[in-house]
Amino acid sequence: MKHRTVFLTLALVVAALSLGACKRAHSPTAASAPGVLREAPADETADQFVARVNDEFRGLYAELSAAQWISSTYINDDSELVAAKANERWLTALNGWIEQARRYEGKPMSPQAARSIMLLKLTTAMPPPRDPAKLAELARIATRLEGMYGAGTYCRDVDGRRQCRQLGELEDVLRTNRDYGAQLDAWQGWHSTAVPMRKDYVRFVALVNEGAKDMGFADAGEAWRAAYDMPPAQFAAETDRLWTQVKPLYEQLHCYARTRLDAKYGKGKGEVAGRMLPAHLMGNMWQQDWSNLWDVLQPYRGVGDLDVTGALQQQYRQDYDGELAKLAGTPSPAQVVEADRAAQLDVAKQMAARAEDFYISLGMPKLPASYWDKSQFIKPRDRDVVCHASAWPMDTAGHDVRTKTCLKPTEEDLATIYHELGHIYYYLAYAKQPPIFQQGAQDGFHEAIGDTIVLSMTPDYLHAIGLAGEPEQGQEALVNAQMKMALSKVAFLPFGLLIDRWRWGVFDGSITPDHYNQAWWELKAKYQGVAPVTPRGEDFFDPGAKYHVPANTPYTRYFLDYILQFQFYKALCDAAGYKGPLYACSFYGSKAAGAKYEAMLAKGASQPWQQTLKEFTGSTRMDAGPLLEYFAPLQEWLQQQNEGQTCGWTPGAAAAPNTTPPKAG
């Protein structure tokens, strides 16, 4: 995803009951968590128990979120220790609550109490073992894995000098450099940084599986799948059904991309055996978003080219020149650096302000002043941080919300901040709910909120806010606009499935540690039709090169997001009174659409997501129909372009024999 999170994310490991993607606690008794849990009165009813848990949750949450914020924005041994200890206390408290809740099993209680107790158990992405020593070990490993990702650096000698690059710089190579070898080096280099994670990850899996079994699940994967108001097996089948709906469209896009890559690099380099796409040539480190290949995949050159990135970079240059103009005489090198930093920060905040303006136009409130003071907008130059974009509720009252980003003046990052503010406005809308209900109706909802807004960033909207010229009309301009959106939205779909398909296999033991990488590339081949061009054996740990694996963030939520956002979009276009083709709708400025949206957001997780979806869209079922309606013109065009081609691919044994990974420093 683009940010996000993919983006993205979001990946806030600690926002346990905010996103349902957090680290979980363990403690069988109140005594093992001094000062945190109160002794449960013998005559405490289920409703009184839930009220007490909500109070205790409020007391713990601010400390936990602050510790995790610091560990993500100041990565060092000290912040890692502080975060691990705070996380351990949280996990201990959560396990204590879950243990105390067992006494209400099978007993009558109010519907609200029953749902609260269910969510208390099911919202954990990191089921904690009951053994306090193992719980502490799990907290340390989880914090260490995320820190390793954030600090990942690929070093090599270039012309006798040591060159070290982190993820952002390596992503820039894939984004803009079309040299085959340079892209391969950047792709291999980043993936080499994950190699040291493998041992910790094996142990991590054993610990969360033990925690899941303590809760009554077969493994951690089953616990994840149980969190959707339906049986775990039914949820897996539901995602298969949705993938079946969209797979034909993806196959057409894949076929078109392969033809274009063959034309650029030659058939020997533009595809891998079995008609698969080369992993390092897709413009994205994980092949989840192909937008950066616009220069290769654009259907009609120069038609309807909005160049949003160019407009943002022009704003940066103007800000930079303005900062230099404030200086007297010839600026020193230090002053030039400071002017550059000031311009970067100003443009990043302008991007966030544009996103805020969209939500305000719908009738939603301005962001708290603290958001602008406390958020991370650009990458600091003096320390390691986790640059993966994420949104953070720092308390349960909605007073302190933040985004953590490393924004650059690009169209991709503009969409990222619109997405992240979707999480923020969800937090603000359900802040009046009890803490246990302060999460999305399901995790796919949380991701879809901002992405629905991104769909409304039409060419007309971008022109209206000064980031694009007058949109061109006609079939060629329409195809270009649809292709640009599909390179993000359609290209992502199989990736949204495969990460958790891999983890479900890891958790249930069908994928063993000695086949981690092999299974990863087999799933990449099966779903994405993507393969590496060099051997990727078990000396590597390529899953760890994707943030959500070391951060233990469930990923099927993003696949659901890419289905739900089109359902949400259609519902809001209808609420705005829009008449016309779905792809041309923007509900910017519609108070009616905003009121409908905010009413849905305010429900949080207080009721089953099926009920929330029905109230919002009229259907209790997730459906890719609106997505297919949106892309109908492009699908017809792709079928015409691919006529005579052999589309689809033949997955082979994707993981080849071991080879020594590049050195990561």
C-alpha cells in the first residue's frame, strides 16, 4: 500500500483497542500487576466488571502510547527498554482482565457486556502467554523486531567509499531509477536487512501461539480470524470469495504490465519464467503498488497528465527560495541545510492541511492544535525512526491525536496523509464510546476510511485545490486516469491477501521455519504472479522486509479495505446526490455525505460490523461490485489491449537454493 497504512497503518503496535492491531497483555491474577488491576469483588456483575476494565484501561493507555511513540520516533536501546516494559505492563493487565472475564462465561449479561468481553479477548493481535517470564520475553522480542526494521540499513562499498542507505533512499531508487542493476541492488539490499530477524521471529511465533492456546484457540492465526463477528473458517472463505470477484481484473492488469516491461527491458529481463513479473522492477519494494511505474505503464503519453508531484515539488522550491531570501548575504552550508529542512516541513504540513480541509468540508471538526505541534511530518536527520506512516490516538478522550510520517512532496505521500487522517477522524468520532469499543467496526473499516476520501480526490478536485491543471476530457484521458488509480488499487489486491496467508500457515505449523522463505515466494507467485530474478533461499527472511511482519500487524484488513472503500465511496456519492459514472464522483464539500460518514464512524465497535455496514450502505455483505463498476472502462480497455496475449502465469518453485545475502549494516 502506499504508505500506509500502505501504508497504513495502521501499524500502531500498541493501539490495542483502537485499531485491533496491538500487543497484548498477560497476567493470570491481579497480584501480578501491582497498582494496575484492582481485585475483582466477589459479587461484581458482568456490567460492573466491564465498567471497571474501561476505567483501568483509561489509566494505562496514555503511558503505553507515549512509550510506544518514543520507541518509534527515537529508536535506541533506552527507548526500546521503556517501550518493552510499558508493553509488558499492558500485556499483564490485559491478561488479567481476560482471566477475570472467564467467570462470566455462560452466565446471563447485557448485550453490551457480552460484546465488551468478546472484544477484550478477540482484539489482541499478539496473544500473550500466561507465564509472566514468557510474557516479558514476548514484549522484548516484539519491541526489538520493530526496532530492527526501523533501523535497517544496507551498506556496501562504492568506489572505495562506504555507502549506507535506509529504506527511504532504497525506495527512491525503485521509484525513479530505471537501471535494471541499480533496482536489483536496492531491492536485494533492503531485503538483506531482514535476515537477522529470523531467529527472533521463530521464537515470537512460538510465544504468541502459546498465548492463543491459553485463550482457547488452536493458534494465533485462528485468533485473528475469529475477530470478524463470524466463525474463523467462514471468514477465510469470505476473503476467498472476494478475491474470486476481483482476480480477473488483476490478471488483465498483470498481463498489460508484463507486455510493457518486456518492451522496455527485453523479454529476457522484463519477465520471469512462467510469465511472472520481476520483483525488483515494479517500482515498489514489495510490488504492492505499481504507481511508480507510470512512466512505463501510462497508456497514452501526455494525455490528462495531472503531475501532482510536480506541483508539490514546485511548492517546495518556492518555500526553499523563500527561506533563503530571509537570510542576509551568502548563506552558510548550515543555513542552506536549515532552509531545506524548513521548506520540507512546510510543504509536509501544507499536505496535511489540505487533507484536513477535505474532512472539514464534510462538516467534521478541525484537528486539535496539539496535532500540529506533536506529529512527526518529515524524517528527522539526527536519529533513527520508523518511517512507516501511522496514525496514533495518544489518549482515550480524543484530545491528543498524531500522525507519524516521513512525508515527501509526492502524489504518493499526499494520498498517504489523506489516508492517515481517516484513522484520526475515526479516533475523534468514536472517542465518546467506552474504551473497549474505541476501534473500527472491523479492522478493514479503519483502513478504508481515509482511502474512501482518496477515491474522491478526482482530477476536478485536484484542479480545484491548485495541484493540477484543467482536466482533459475524452476516452484517452479517462483510460489514463483509471490506469493511474488501478496501479494503486487493483495491483494491491493479491498482496493484501498473501501476507496473512503466509502467517496463518506459520502459526498453524503448515509452514515450518526451514521453509519460511520458500513458502513466502510460493504465495507471491500464486497470488501476485511475481518472482525474484535471483535465488532467495532460507538464508534470507524476506517476509521480515515488510513492516507488518516484524510489527505483527494483521494484514487482511488492507485487502478488506480495498473492497470496502469502494462500497463506502458509492454510499457517500449517493448521499451527496451525485448522478453520473462512479469514477467521476467527488463528495468534497457535501455536508450530507459527511453526516452519514460521521454517524458510521461514531459507532466504533459497539455493534457487529455487518449491522454498521448495513446502516451505512444498505448491505450486510462486503462486495467488490462497486470496485468493478468503478474500473469497468479500464477493464474493457485492458481486454482489448491484451487480445492475442497469453495472460495469467504459471507459478513455479519460487524459492531457489540458498545464496549468500548482501551485507546489511
